[in-house]
Amino acid sequence: MTDPTMHEVSTATRVKISDEVLFQELQGEAVLLELKTGVYFGLDKIGTRVWQLLGEQATLGGVVEAMMHEFDVSEERCTEDVLTLVERLKEQGLLTTE
Amino acid sequence: MIELTKDGMTGSADSGALQEQFEQTHTVRLPGLIRPDLMRIVSAHLEQSPWDVKEHGKIGREIVPADPEAMFALHFVVNGPGFLELIRQITGCPRIEGFMGRIYRMLPDPSHYDSWHSDIHQTEERLIGMSINLSPTAYDGGVFRLRDEQSGNILCELPNTGWGDAILFRLSPNLRHMVTAVEGGVPKTAFAGWFKSSACNFFSMMLEADHSKV
């Protein structure tokens, strides 16, 4: 069982995608380009959907709720996966949180 | 109107009408192709970059940015699958696989010039040309001209001074094109290159070369 308190971010966290990141969808998956470093990042289909929702939802809780609506997944698992992905994206400088 | 954004292509176009126009005139204008927020990012990087002189043999002389960020951004958006498919439809070139170009600046100076050329290459299959205007301020001169090689007749003259506007033009052994000298005090900055066929899939090359899985 995972513990959401182990994360730096929570469902109340707000996310801002970096102005220097470009997104391109390729057959359901996505490629992100971080312009300052010139490094490309790949997202699988689930990660791609999370990325899209990050630009639409006010908080990570909203992202989790939308993902649960679209996919057959428990709230606990969904929350864990979204928070983990957001932390990885943040580490790579692709977004900031508040 | 079609727009290329930070998140891919948006909008729609009457590809049938554009295809007809391209068939008749060998050129098509795509106004406002690059969305202003993306243009501002590109412009900011170009303003920060040093510029180097580049010679193209007897064809022309220009300056090019030393920093790669703006080039990365523009290659990334124009090689999106949706945009490439639109270009295939407009131009009737199903073999298009990708776009490769360069950013250049022509100063209003006699030492910066372009002259008639075809862009046809012996080893690369260059199919269609494209030039996107990156100049934030309208410039004088710098007009794209296309002519029939045999008759010498000018087939069209296209100023391309709108910020983020693009023009597409056909490449053929029977056609020559050039950009007239820039006049006045404002330089012309553009992203120009060719849609190509095989061995030019930008994302395949990029993903093979350097990427991370998040």
C-alpha cells in the first residue's frame, strides 16, 4: 500500500507547465521538448493524458478525479501514479508546483 | 486558420482550396502559422543569441543564430504529424516525411543577398520549400519571387512580412526562386527549408538520438 504523504506534492498542489516546454502527440503517445536544455522526453499514453489534464485542471486532485472518470483505476492507485509522475516531471524542469 | 502552437496544431483549413491554389500558382500562403505565444518564445531566444556569418557559395550571404533553441522549437512544431499530413494534401506530395530548415537573417546591406536558385539537390530529395517570417517588425524588400526557368517569366511575387506567416513553394528543375534585397533599416529574419522524403523523419531521428522516458 502506498502512502501519499511520502510525496512532495499532494492533490491540493497546483501545477504550472513551463513556458519553455513544447508538446507533440505521436500516435497517442507524446514527446516533450525542454527548450533550455534541448532534451526530449517521452510519455506513454497514460502519461500523455495526465500531461494534457495538467493544463486543464486547477489542482492535482482534479487530474486524479478526471483520470478515475476515464480509466478503471482505484483512487489510491491513481493518486499515487499522478503524484509520482508530477514529481518526475518537476525534477526534469518541465513544470513547477505551488 | 491553421496554427502551430506549443501543444501541436490547432484549427482547420480548406485543404481543397489550398491544393487548388498550389496547383495553379506553385505557392500557398499560410498566414499566422506560428501562434504568437510561441513566436514570442522563439523571438526571445533569437534576441539572446549571437549571430554568425554564413556564405552559400555564389547564391547568397546571410547571418545565422549560434544558439539552437529557436531552431529546436521550430523543427519540433513543423514536423508534427498533423501538419505534415496537411502539407501532403495541399501539395499533392505523399512522399513528404519531414522538414529540415535553418534560421537566417538578411540585413539591409548590399553584402547580404540572395540570387536565383532551384534548391534541387543531387542526393537529397527536396520536395517543397517553406519560409516562415520571424521578423517582429515589418521590413521592406525581401520579397520572394518565383520564375519559370525556360521563359524567365516571373510566376509570382510574395512579400511575407506578417509575424509567423508562412509561404509554401514548389521545387522543380523548371522553377527558380530568390528573395530580393532587404531595404530600409529593418532586417528580415526567417526560418526556411524543405519538406523532404525518405530519411527525414524528425521525431524518429530525435528519439533515436537523444531522449528520456519520464
